[in-house]
Amino acid sequence: MSGCPGAVKCSFRPNRREFLTVGALGVLGVSLADLLVVEAAESKGAAAAKAKSIIHIFLPGGMAQQESFDPKPYAPLEYRGSFGVVNTKIPGVVFCETMPQIAKIADKITVIRSMTHGEAAHERGTHTMFTGYQPSPALVFPSMGSVISHELGPRENLPPYVCIPNEPNPYAGTGYLSSSFGPFSLGADPAGRGFKVRDLSLPQGIGAQRFAERQTMLEAVNAHFAQAEKSDALSAMDTFYQRAYSLISAPKAREAFNIDAEPTQVREAYGMNPAGQRMLLARRLIAAGVRMVTLTYGGWDFHRAIVPATRQEAPALDKAFAALVADLDRTGLLDTTLVMVSSEFGRTPKINGDAGRDHWPRVFSILMAGGGIQRGLVYGSSNATASEPDSDPLTPPDLFATMYHLLGVDYQKKLLAPGNRPIDIVRGGKVRGDLLV
């Protein structure tokens, strides 16, 4: 095993047999080893942060702005959205009729209609919207969740960065950072019957005393290897076990994942489906102390038959997001929780020959709420055909600079990439003050 610089992600990923060699996996599963490792870090800007946490709701495939939050009802017929419109709580602003519940809470959110970048391929657009960087053939950049984990560290014995239900794509991970800062992935969908997060319970036959004995034995083994060789992988494994033991042994931390503790009425208000239960669990985790939750819902790559496909996906998203925002606002968490709904890009201005829309990154819509973001705002605009920004174009670097600023992360700080190269957390971005309270 070769040594790695402290901020460089090592390729070593211990498998189940390797963990058994040190007598550890009788207690824990390999998924935690891959995903839960978190090293404590100090934040210089956290004291000034308006947002304590962030929920990122990602809609993979590329959600159409015309069939959601920028329907263009007065555009020429070939450029209009495919549905009717609904009035919102923001005077004079309409959404697509597929989003009636979100329209009712529009006074609590900001709609950004001028998001823009140049990446029309799914992988490249996803990388851009998870990292704030255009893809590079030489380097994979860390996701926002991993940067937050690196800069702010854990709270309340909980992992700082959680993905629901799993790490959704390669760009939601640590990039060039150490594997210590990767996300904890649930491994199961909270909407599923009998949902249970893997690795959070002691295996059958392992009592508290035996659990403690194994921890002691593991500490001795770790000390031996630490003397023999130092590397990122060894440090990451040691940090993993410390965090994993804390998580398993702390009832409060385990309870954060217990969605069954929610009243049936609350679960039904969000929707008994993947969108609803994922957003409800995200709210529980944020309330308990997790710094960032990334969740995905649906598949929005509607190259054909966009009308029936949108009718299938939109209602659950509409209900769940409206319930989430209302719930956060009712409990006072919205003021300190930044929420974002995004996709890798939007869709083409005109319907294609298959009654669908193709990829279009030049302008699309996202939603933001809470954590220092203005309420009841439409930020920026697209032109009459929803093909270009017409005012206040928002780029990924500016978006990420603004979010990091709200979270108390110094976005101008440099992190160390392979070869000890200093890389800006955000390159070329600036805070958009007109989005902020």
C-alpha cells in the first residue's frame, strides 16, 4: 500500500475479506467503510453562516423548464409549455399546472429562471451541477457534500453528508479529496416496506459488552498498522471506525434514520412514495444534525412523449416539495436550512418529432429556499422562447459561491489536489447578493 498526500483520495477500498482480517466486519458492513468515513474539520466561517444545513433535491435526466416553472404561456405556440398554467402566491407569476402545490408555497421560495452552463451531455452536466466546475480530463472535482464534510465536519455523532437512497452518480463523491469525506449512503429507499438503514444495528448475537471488546481489539490492531505505515487509506479506515462506533452506539444518532417514528398523517402529507419519503427523511436528518443531504427523485430525460411522462413524475415531486418547505417553515428550520431543487440542464425550446424535448443547458430553472435566500422571488428570466437567459444569468460558479457563503464555507479557499496542487473550492464565482435576505 503506497502512501498518499493527506488531501488526496487513495484508490484503496478495503473489501469484506480485508475487514474480516482485522476482526472488524463482525460488527459493521463494507458500505460504511466505503462511505461513512468522516474526519473532523474546523470551519473558519461557520460562525457567520446563515444556513446550518442544506438539502439538495436532484432530478436526474434534465427537467424541462417549460413543463415546470417557466411555462411561457404567451410565447408563440411552438415554444409554449405543453400544459396550462396555475397562479402562484407571487403576484403575476405562473407555474405549469403540473406544480399546483408548489405554486401555493411560492411565497416561501425563490425560483431561478436563468440558470445556465454549456454542458449538454448528462455526465458533464451532472458533474457541473454537483461540483460547480466544468469537467476536466485531468481531475475529478469534489462534490459540494464532500467539501462541506471536509470544511465543517460532523455534528451530533452523525455523518456530515448523507445520500438518499444511494450515492446517485460518480460526481456526488469526494473527487480528489480523501475518501474520508465521502457520503454515507442509506442502501435502501425509505419508501420501501420495512425500510432499515444498513449497518446501523448490532448484528444478532453481538451485545454491548462484546461490541466494546471488539472496539478495543480493533484499536490495538489499528495502532500496530499505524506504526508500520502511514497513508490516507489507513487514516480513513481509523476515522471510519471511530465514526461508525459513535453512530451505532448513540441512540439519538440512530433514531434520526427512523422514519417510522413519524406520525402516519405526516408521512402521508409528504406522500407515501419515493419523493415524499426521501424528503421527509431528509428533514429528519437535517433536524438531527446532518449538514448536507442529497436525494434524487425520478427520471426526467423526456426525449419522447413528454406530456404523459411529466404527468407521471410531477405530482409526487409537487406534493413532497411543498410539504417539505411548509414543514421546515412551520418548525422554524427553514431559516437555517438551505434547500435546492436542480437538474443537470433543461430541455429544448421546441418539441421534437417524438413529442419530447432534447437536452438544453443554455437556460433552465432551479428552485431555492431558506437559509438566507429571499422568499417570494423570481430571479432572472429566460427570453421569449426559453432558449437563452434574458436577465441575470446564473452560472454554476456563482451558484456554488452563494451557497458556500450561506453555509459559512470560505469558497475562495484552496484545497490540495494530487501533487499538492492548490485548487480553489470555487473558481471564478462570486456571491449573488441580490438572492440573499
